[in-house]
Amino acid sequence: MVPDDRKYTEEHEWVRVEDEDGQQIGTVGVTEFAAGELGDVVFVELPEVGSEYSQKDPAGTIESVKAVADLFLPVSGEVVEINQAVVDNPELVNSDPLEEGWLVKVKLVEPGELDELLDASAYSRLLEG
């Protein structure tokens, strides 16, 4: 099931945006589909807090027993938090990619970019296609 409180990329990343003290903060992770395709995740490299990225920039890597994949940010912004639990326990990406396995939090600089992303129904259709 694809949660509908997120926006998705065609590369299988998700972002859930929340308003925190007047700032739009996007929590970013990979989808269940991506986690399944990767196989058992053994290492996650995340960006430094304070790093700034544009939409679709690679901002880290996810290494599994099968492959190494780049993490592309679905939105432009400044990294304000990384999920240290995932760095310490990479298997969280497999076991709970939509909640405990989130990767980074980004302060959005271009909220309009969200309109370029897929909603839950469009992402579901992408998976079915």
C-alpha cells in the first residue's frame, strides 16, 4: 500500500512535508518498492547536516548485498537532520522504509517543487505499469 500523505519520485524516493515553526520540513526516504529491489541493505551514507542540495541531486548512497544506489533528494533544501538510527542499523531501510527507516530531513527552499512529484495514486499507477 502507498501512503497518501507523501509525494513520490519516479526513482522511488518519498517526501512527507510538515510545518515546523513556520518552516516546511520534508522527511525523505525510499519506498517499499525501492527497499525490496535493493535487497538487504548493509550500509547507508547520508549527507552532513547543513549541506544544501537542489532537487534530484544525489545526497547519499544506500549499499545492499546486490548493489549501491544513490539517494536523490526529491526537493531542494538544506539538510537539517539525518536519521542516525539508519546509519547505525541500515536494515531499517528494509524493515520499515516508510517510518523508522526515513533517511534525512530537509528544510524546503522551493515548496513549488512538490507539485512536480507524484501523489500516491500516480505512484501506485507507476508501480502497476
